[in-house]
Amino acid sequence: MVKPVRDRSEDFKMAKIRDRSEDFKDAVRRTGVSLGYNESKLAAVMASFIIHKPRQRSPFTKAALKTLESIGALEHFILKHRKDYVDLHRTTEQEKDSIEHEVTVFIKTCKEQIDILKNSINDEEANSKGWLGIKADNSNADTIAHKHGVVLILSERLHSVTAQFDQLRAVRFQDAINRAIPRRKLKRVTDSKSAETSKTNYSELSNHDELQPEPLRVQQKLLDDETSALQVELTSLLDAVRQTETKMVEMSALNHLMSTHVLQQAQQIEHLYEQAIEATKNVDLGNKELSQAIQRNSSSRTFLLLFLFVLTFSILFLDWYS
């Protein structure tokens, strides 16, 4: 195996380099003593050279991390109560509604935190623009673009967690619809049977009433009419209640679909905003290119005029000289 040959100039340079860390520490110690520092303060200053203090996070970073923790807590809550929300026999409908309410409050809180981050970015972007809306610093523009990326990641994270709960909600609504449809069919069969039974009883009572006196038969007929009217009214009310229940379930499903589409539109609006920022950057670059083209055009025009002047003067000079 061939070893690489080191250059002698590199060895000479490394020989000339000397570690001056101890000299620096002695200078710091002498300066601290001259300023009246005690031994504990000097030890703290010397330890700061070895153990650096953690970098202070910006308010935006703290808020973004807090929002990420909230989204993680929301996902943990959904996974913890997943079986309680979907299973038919583990919890009651009131407990499922309570779980859904808590998840809705969680989502609303996270959405508000993301909106606060967006507003802070917009304010910072508005303050960073100089005269005529021209951006003054490229580093600040890069920071703003990074913050937009952070907000986009948080929005996508919240959308993915919300989609998980939307799937659970769809399963619950589908179970409710499946339970409502057989009950309506069973109710119709029961009503038909009860109608047949009432007809049979009425025929038997009518045959039996033929043997009764006239006043009793009239009174019995009135009671039968009131009973049948009350039964029809109760049946119609029960049908209305069942229809209302089915419509409420359908409205809940439509509300679920609407919330999903609203979140998708929010993502699309965020994507359009990113494209608008990129288009603004392209317009700025185009303006710079146009200004440079104008400068080149003016310089080339000046050079052409100077060339024509020199050429004319040379022709006149040659003509005069000849």
C-alpha cells in the first residue's frame, strides 16, 4: 500500500502553529482579577469557554414547537379513545359526543395557533419591505420563506391527524345509518301486523257487538274510532321522528365531508400562496434583469456615440493632414 507523501511546506506551517488557548485563559483571568472578580465568578467565566450556553430560541420557534406538541397531544388523544369512539358497546352516545367535542376543541385550538404564526409571518414580511415594496435584505427573505415552510408542515400535520378522526367519524355515522335502516323496516312490518290484528279484532268486536244493545254498540264504535285515530297519529309521529333521525345522521355526514373539503381548500390556498411568493421573486429578478439591460443599452449607446465621434474626428484630421 502506497502512503501519501506529505509536503514539507505543510509540516513547516504546522510546526510554526502553536496553541494559544492557555495564553488566552491567562489573559482573561488577569482581566477578571483587575476588574475585581472573585474566584467563583472567575470559575464561571472560565467554565463558559468549555460548556456553552444553549442558544436562545425565538418566539416563533417556541410557538411552532408548542403547536407541534398540541398536534401530538391531539393525535395521542385520538389513538387513546379510538376504540371507545368506534365500538358500539364500549361507550354511550353521550360519551362519544363528548369525545368528538373535545377533539373539535383541540383542532380549533391548533388551527388558531397556526393562524397566529401566519399573521406573525405576514407582519414580519410587511415590515421587512422597504421603499416601493422592495425587499431590503435577502437573509430576512430566506428566514420568512423558512417560516412559511414551518407553517406549511404544521398545517399538513394537523390535516393528517384530522383525516384520521374523520375516518373514525365516518365509521360511526355509517354504523348509525345501518342501525337506523333496519329499525325502520322492522317498524313497517310491526305496523302492518298491528293493522291486520286491529282489523281482525274489529271484525270480532263488530260480530260481538251485533248481540249487544244499540247504545253500547255506538259507544264502543266511538272508542274504536278514537283509538284508531290515536294510533294513526302516533304512527305518523314515529315516522317523522325516524325521518328526522335519518336526516340528522345525513347532515352530520355532510358536515364531516364539508370540514374535510375546507381543510383541503386551506392546503390549496397555502400552495397558491407559496406560488404567489415564488412569482413575486421571479418578478423582482425580472425587474433586476430589465434594469441591467437598460444600463447595458445606455452604455452601448454611449460607446457607439464615442466611436462615431472619434471616427469623424479621425477622418477630419486625416483630411486636414493630407
